Amino acid sequence: MPIKEKIYHALKRSEKYTQTDNVYLVKGGFWLTSARIIVALSSFLTAVAFANLLAPELYGNFKYIISLVGFLSIFTLKGMSTALTQAVSRGLEGGFYSVFKTKIKFTCLQAAGLLILGGYYFFKANYVLAVPLFLIALLMPLRSGFSIIASFLPGQKNFRLAAKYQGWQSIITAASLIACLILFWRFPVGNLVIIFSLVAAYYASETICNGLFYRQIKKTLKPNKTEDPKTKKYGYHLTLINFLGQIIQYLDQILVFHSLGAVQLAAYSFALLPVEKLKEPVQMVSALALPKFSAKNPQEIKKNLLPKILKLLLLTVAAIIIYWLIAPIVFKIFFPRYVGAIFYSQIFAISLLGIGYLMASTALTGQMAIKKIYALEIPAAILDILLLVGGFYWLGILGIILARVASEIIRTIIGLVMIKKL
């Protein structure tokens, strides 16, 4: 028996223990894991370069600009991308064309917001923030439209091509950023030139790469024109549901920048960075699971998903303990300017328990369970904002960290309850 066939039968036999389609998981997981490794390595090298070649104040300004863009990203209709994956997984690919146009139109509102912010900082004579915001405003509509490739290919279960595109994009973006950092480290220039160049390298490289990939998909895969009339409506719902979530995701960085300054934002960002990267393997599993959840009935999900989430949470506890032990070593070797962020990073690692929420949310999204998604997201988001603002007021950065940890745990509990009610 060929080794490939032996592996196949071994995976099929193991399914009675995991209650999971292991053949699908390994096949799709191989490509997504390969991409994640490339992305993780690229991100790590970029982070090391930022930590050692760029002054904390400049890095804080760079992160603040990104947080402003993210704060206004409600207009990019991120929920539309998830709805597209759900539709494509059922063979309805027409959204590849219509969602592209819709995202471009709505993202013009984000671009307008960025132009207003840029104008505000320009008249305040803060050109380091103003000029990069003007550039991003020009790029955002196309960047948003082209980004649908990251939703279309997983819907087709074409994880090989998705991994290829994701890998190349991360390499090109990382290379562009690192090249800028090395160049300005060797040949010092003004702060405006540094920040503008980094912003251009980050946003322009991603826009150009995804534009080329979008054109290639359109030419070679030729998505069909059949469209689910519910896709856009569902996408609007998901975007609205995630509205408060978008605010929460970037509100902390804006609060830190305005209250404590760019240097403290840089330290806060590095406290979060390693933990956020540890969440990516579960995000990969979530991307694999969405097409599967779309094809299953609620009873199957309720029966199989809860035990899997509980097992995953036990593994997560072990991962948190390991991170507590190795974090001081990692920071001292790779991020020596930010060793003061070690304690914050160790506390934030507890937020990894929020992976239970991610899997529950993915299942509800796959089932198009709008009412339950609202019941999960809206109360949790309101609580998040209250915890975040209150925590920052009383304890500063530590308060924000504790608030984010508490919110992730609460979200996981609510998510498990919602799955039981499917």
C-alpha cells in the first residue's frame, strides 16, 4: 500500500477519536500552516527590526497611524468578506465581482475620514501624522476591494493558492519595511521621511500585491456569476455587529497615545505583539472550519464543537504557562528596548483563553445565525468598552490589559452558551 494511502487511512481511523474531518484538516491545514509559518517569520523579523532600528517614539507614531486607519475600518465592510466566504463555500461565486465594487464604494467614506484627520493634523503643523494619512486615504479603496481574495479562496477550499498569495504578500511587505528601517538606520533622515516611507511600504506593497493576485484569480479561476442575494445583506449585518468590536480593537491604542504618548504606545504594542501572534494557529483553524460549519446542521455542531473547544482550552492553559516562562528570555534577546513590557505581556497571555469565543463565533457565522451573533457580540462589545475605559482610567496600561483579558474570558463563556442554544 502506498504511503499516501496509508496516511489517508490512518487519518480516517483517527476521526472516531477527534470527531473531526482529519483528512480535510491536514490537507487544508498543510497549506495554511505553511503560509502561517512564512507570515510568522516575516512578522517576527519585522518586529525585531522595528525594536532595534527605530526609536520608540517613531514606532509609537507609526502604530498610532495604523490604529486610526483601523478605527475607521468599519467602512471597509469587513463583514462582507466573511459573508463572501460563506456564499462561495456553497458554489455561489458572483460576490467576487459585486462585493469588490461595494467595498470600494464604502471605503471611500473611510478615505474621507482619513483626509479629515490628515487635514486636522496638517493645520496643527503635525506633518509626521498628516502626510502619511493623506497617502493612506488614496490607497484604501483599492486596498479594501482587492482584500476579498483572502475570503474568496478559502470559500473555494483553495487553500494552496491562498497560502501562496498570503506568503508572498507577507514576504514583500516585510522586505519593504526592513529595507526602509536599515536604510534610515544607516543614513539618518527627518522623522517625516521615515514615517511616510514606512507607511508607504506597508500599505502600498499590500495593495499592489493583492491587486495583482485579484487580477490573476479573475483571469485564471474565472469565478462564476451566480450570486446569493442574501450575501450583501448578511455582510451588512456582520459589519454592523462588529462595529463596536472595531472600535474596541483600536480604542486602547488611541487612548494610550493621547494620554501617555508615543513611547508608551510603542511599549504597549510590543507587550501585545507576541501574544497576538500566538493566536494565529487558532485563526487558521477557524478559516478552515468556516466552510465546514456552513455545510453542517445545528445539531451536528452542538454535539461535536463543545467538547473540542473544551479540549482546546486545556491546551491553551499549557501554552500560557509556557509563555510565562519564556517571555523574559524572548524580550531580553530580541526586544531589549522593551523589557519593561514583559509583565504586561505575561498578563495579556491569559487572553488566549478567548480562542473558545473565536470558534463559537465562527460556527454561528457559518450557520448565518444572525440573532445569536447579535446576542453574542453586542452585549460583549458594550461590556468591553466599559471595562477598557474604566480600566485605563483607574490603572492605565495595566487596566487596559486586565480589561482585555476579562473581556476575552467573558466572550468565551457567552459563546459556549450560544452554541448550546443552537
